[in-house]
Amino acid sequence: MVKNLFISVISQKEANRGSVEFQVFSFTNKIRRLTSHLELHRKDYLSQRGLRKTLGKRQRLLSYLAKKNRQFMEELIRGKPMNVPATREDLMIVNMGPHHPSMHGVLRLIITLDGEDVIDCEPILGYLHRGMEKIAENRTIIQYLPYVTRWDYLATMFTEAITVNAPEQLGNIQVPKRASYIRVIMLELSRIASHLLWLGPFMADIGAQTPFFYIFRERELVYDLFEAATGMRMMHNYFRIGGVAADLPYGWIDKCLDFCDYFLTGVSEYQKLITRNPIFLERVEGVGIIGVEEAINWGLSGPMLRASGIQWDLRKVDRYECYDEFDWEVQWQKEGDSLSRYLVRIGEMMESIKIIQQALEGIPGGPYENLEIRCFDRVRNPELNDFDYRFISKKPSPTFELSKQELYVRVEAPKGELGVFLIGDQNVFPWRWKIRPPGFINLQILPQLVKRMKLADIMTILDINSFSRLEYLKEVYGMIWVLVPIFTPVLGITIGVLAIVWLEREISAGIQQRIGPEYAGPLGILQALADGTKLLFKENLLPSRGDTRLFSIGPSIAVISILLSYLIIPFGSNLVLSDLNIGVFLWIAISSIAPIGLLMSGYGSNNKYSFLGGLRAAAQSISYEIPLTLCVLSISLRAIR
């Protein structure tokens, strides 16, 4: 600091020869000269003594300067307030990306921000251009098949399917039924793997790290199935024109069925962990809403389109492969926000499991490839081919001549509509091969979705490509959804018990050939409710010689135990009892406290008739009221399931 001060003083020629700063500068030069002299003459004791004196003088001057500068700064602070940096009012441009291909693809976003509010967004693509279309136009279909899995490394089977479907439809090639079933199984497994690898990073980007590790558990099982059937975990090269490359190995179907049963429990675990999480709902609900008209005008497809209220699925519309032979439903939502897209993808994984199970159970026999449509290149130069065959060993691979037609083929990929526009020229190479990727089309709406949103919402919109502005109703809806699983069984069980009590009274009256004093409602259905209302408004009559405290505590214990019995039922999702053993026995244990309260009331009255009435009520509760309520509970749970 002092050195910089000296340099500035000397350079500006403002120093006075009598000033303290100039004296310090002179002492510093003298110290340098004495140090250089003593390096050559170490025994010059006079020079050593002069060096020590000069160092002491310079140190005292430096202390004086430090004290003087400190006093000057204090006076400056007291006399003039410190400058407060003004808030910038201009916009800020930020680069987000390009990311590594293994993260969110090679995508760059140029974002214009006003604080944390997004004013504009410009997506830029093409950082990993591989020329896939031109490679296809210079290769045969068989030669090109190993490349296509790089289009979308999360949904590899779909890129292979569209590559072979195009020449199959161009040449009207029939696919054996068994091969079609195998294709459907592989496509749905690939859809599950793609949705899983969407779910994990999406949850990690919005702050939930646990699901990111969970999804790899099921995804590895899917890749194990792929490896057993195709020999490769990601880049399979399994589809062929007219079928598949190989049949399913022995035991593969049983292994896949076991995976389906296991995966259903995994999806329910995701739903418990994520779907009703309040932090997750705050991040995704009402973010990036897309209406029906917007989704159609922007050409969206896949979960983004179906989450906006349009039931459009190419598996139902085009009926390719053998999807029309299975019983499944199109998953859709109508809100059009990020939460809706999440729910659509979760539902699609469940439907994929349903399709796979049906395909595995009904897979027919027969060939797995149509070998009759195989053809080879024409021998244009026999001598050259003979030379290649004998000396270079370059044998021609099986190829297919594409007729002179044009055609557009599409499949329902996990992200949306994956299509290929193919033009044949009576050659083994396509004359034109144009790819319609779903992600590229869906990304067009991104600038419109992120405008006027917060910077933190960009990853939510970008990851899920999806998006109810019900901010003022959110808390009310949250409370309702918490109370609905509690009040529903309570109301159902109460109505069931009232119906059973009414039926018991009618049977008893018929056996004893008597008519009750009151007959409320049609056929006396409301009699039990009338009796309860009458008891609520009765005058409190306490026995004069009884124990008032004990007589009052007894009914409270009975009522509280009954209410607690409703609250301890361990319901899971969709009001299904999560643990039948613990739930039922715990319910019986708590309900058994009610007869103790009845006995306490009878004993506290200090009257043998009241005590006998308490014994009768306790015996009645133990003998048939609790078992009857348990029966109603079981029937209700079964109906809800």
C-alpha cells in the first residue's frame, strides 16, 4: 500500500523534498545501496551500523504515515457519508449453457433478465451437429441402423423403430405377429427408461436429490432386460426391416414379468415421495401454462400436448404395430402446467407396464423376422466383385431397394411425435431422409413460456417442457386434500353402522311384534339419526349419590376411543389400507377401550340398575357392534380398492 503510494507520488511529481513521503523514499534507496554493498563487503561493520539506523528511521516514518492516513480517513468518513452503490436499472443478459450432452443436451439459452424476472429467452441449438440426415442418404438401411440410436440416447428403441418402419411402409413389407409383439415390448420398456431418466434429473434440478438415485434402480433393471435380449445396454441395433434381429432368449419373458410386478411398487413409491410434496407442488404447479389452442398452433406433441387437454396419442391414432390389440388408456390432463406433464408421464409408465404384461402373456409363436423380403445388391461388375470377394473379402451386406415414392412415417416417442420423411429413388440409398425430432418442435414454445417468470422457473419449464395459477386457492385445496382421506372413511363407516343399527332395530321389532314409539324417515331409515339428535339435546341428569367425576369421565372415554379408532387407520394412496394386519388389530385395540368407559359410567352412578345397564351396553358393544363395524370397514376398503 505504501509502495503504491510512493510510486504515485513520484510519478505525478507532487512530492516535496522536505515531506515525510520523500524522506521515506530516500531512506529506501539508501537501504538498497547499503544492502548491495554489504553483499560484497560483509565485514564492513560501519556500513552495517548505518543500515540498522536507516532501517529504524524508515520504520518510524512509516508508522507516522500510517497514523496520519488513518486519521485522514476517519475525518473523511465523519465529514462526508460513504457512497452507496446505486441499483442498476438496465437489463442483464446471461448465458445458460451450452450444457454437456449427458445433462440437458447441447442447448444454449441467451436470457435477458430484469432482476430475477425473465424478459426474453433465445434458445440456440446445433452445438453437437452430427449430420445424421446426410449420413442416412449415403448408407443403406442396414448400414445406418447402428447410428440411429444416437438421435436420442434415452429412447433408443424408438429411433430404430422409425428407421425400419419407413422402408417397411414404402415397400409394403409384412411383419410377423411375434416380431410385432416383441417390438411393442421393447418400445414400452424404452419409454419407461426414458421417463425414468427424465424424472431423476428433473427432481434434482428443482432441489430433490433422492429420486435421482431411486430412478437408476429401475432403469438398470430395464437395461438388464435389453442386454439379455439384444446384447447391448444402450446402443442396441436390434430392429430389422421385417422383424427383429433375434428372438427373445429362454427365461426372458418370466424375467420381464417379474420386473413389471416390481416396477408397479416403485411407481407407487415415487408418487408417495413426490406427488403430494408441498415443496414440489410450489415449484411445478402453475408454471408455464399452455392452453389447448397454443399447444395446437405451436405443433406440440407427446406429454406436452396431452397435458393441455388433447387426447392425441399416435398409438391410438395410427394403430401401428399391434397396439390396437391391447387394453390401455391415453393419459391426459387439462390444466396444462408442469404438474400436469409430470402426472401424464407417471401415468404413461403405468400404462406401459399394462401393455407389456398383456404382450408377454399373449405373445404368439412363429418367426421373428420376415426373411422372404431380403434382397441383395445387383452385381453391376462381376469381375470387380469377384476380385473383392477373393482378395479383399468385401462381401455385400443384405440391402433393400427403396421404390421411387415418398412417405412420412411417425411413432409416439416418449417426448412426442418422432417422424421421418423418406423419398426413394429405386436405389438402396434414400434420396432424401428428413428427421422430425419431437424435442426440437416442443422447444419452440420455450421463449413464450419463460417470459415474465422467475429465473429459477427456467429449469422447471425446460426439464419437464410442461407447466394452474390457483395461488389464492392453493392453501384451501391443500387442506381439503388432507382432510378428504380422513372424512371419507369416517363418513362411510358411520353411515354403514347407522344402517346396521336400523336393520337390527327393525328385525328386533319384527320378532317381538312391537312398533316403536317413533318412525322417522321413509321406512324408518332416519330413526337412528333422530335418536342421536334427541340424546344430544337431552337434559344432563346426574345421579345424586353417585360419583360425579367418574360418571362424567366414562362417556368421554367411550366417545374419544371411537373417534381415535377412525384416525389410526393407515391408509395409503387412493384410500387403500397400506398394512392390513396393523390397521385392523390396532383399530380393534382402540375400539375396545369404549366398553371400559361404559362400565365406568355404570359403576359411577352408584346404582345397581345403572351398573347392570353399563354391563349390558359393554357386552353388546363387544359381542356385535365392534365386529359389525369391522365388517363394514372391510367392505368399504374392498370397494375403495
